[in-house]
Amino acid sequence: MARAVARRWLAKVATAEYRIRVMYRAREYRNLPNLLRAFRDGKVKIANLHPVQDLGVREDFDFVEVWSHNYEGLYKLGQWFEKQDFDTTGIW
């Protein structure tokens, strides 16, 4: 019985989350995580893209990981990064 209740609850609240990693280039790109947070908050425009409201940003040593429930917004943001000559992992 508990498994059935847990299964129904998970099916109701679970949503897909998409992630992309953006690798830093050889020359340093300053404040990329802050740029992405400002984009999320609507303070900065990036290439005529609509802000992704639930954008999550995590910085690591040689990459920035970005995630969201909005597949289309994250896909367009990933395309923008690739046009700027960044290496990405693609959406997963």
C-alpha cells in the first residue's frame, strides 16, 4: 500500500529537469555564472532570448552547469553558447 501511495505521489509531483554544461574557453570569460543569474532575473538580455525563470546555475573549476524545467529555453541558451564558441555537453 505504501508503495502505491508513494508511486502516485511521485507521478504527481515529478517533472523533467534538463541540464547543460558549458566549458570555459582557454581565455577566461569573466563572471559567466553572474551573467546567467542576471539573465534569469531579467536584468540582462542575451541575444534576444526570453529569460528562463527557473534557471539554476552552478559553477565548477572548468565549467558552469545550468539546469531548468524549460527545455526550449535551455536549448536556445545552449545554441547561443555554441555560437559564442563555447564547448557544451548538450542537453541531458
